[in-house]
Amino acid sequence: MYGVAVGFIVLWPVPVDRPFDVPLLRVLGALKGSAVRPIDAYNALEAVSNVLMFVPAGLLIVVLVGRARWWIAPVAGLGLSAAAEAAQYALLPERTATVADVIANTAGALIGAGLALAVGRRRIPRG
């Protein structure tokens, strides 16, 4: 289910936040007059979303391959993210493919792997 959900998000033909543009802009617009510019808040929200989207992938990969091969999780996150961004670039003209997304997704997979190692010492086989 997780993979299907990520696939839909990655390959959706228009930016996935488009249905939320009006309320999102309204919330971010409330930041006017503060030290945080709305565009900076949006960019931070997008980056955090990309990180969080790949945390479960990192967790699942460590569970599948074992703790000894934990490094496969961030490498797979990098590969999957690069493939997703390449597909967006080549096939989805309304989407924006960025290196920042690849970095954020890879960081998410690394965080997920770290969580799996920290939480699953007794439950995940060494592999």
C-alpha cells in the first residue's frame, strides 16, 4: 500500500498540493509581517514532506534486508528518488523535478533506516 501511495504521489500529473493551493496560501499568507517569508515556509514544508515520504521506505528496507545491510536503504532511496524525478522531468511537464527533492527523499530513507536500527535492535535480524 505504501509503494502504491508513493507511486500515485510521484506520478500524479499535476503538483499534488494544487488542490490545497487556496487554503495553503491563506495559511502561509498569515506569515506576512513575520520574519518568515511565505515562500520560504512553503519550501520548508515541501522539503519536510519529501523527507517524511521516504522515512517508511528506509524502515521497510532495513526490515527486509537486515540490520547489517542498513546502508541499502539510503542507496535505494537515492535510486528510487532519482528515478522518480527523472520520470517527472521526462513525462510530466507540469511537475518540477529537482535535486533538492532527491536529497530530501534520500535523507528520509536514511532517517527511516536509523529509526529501524534504533528501535529494532532485538527484532530485526542482523542479516
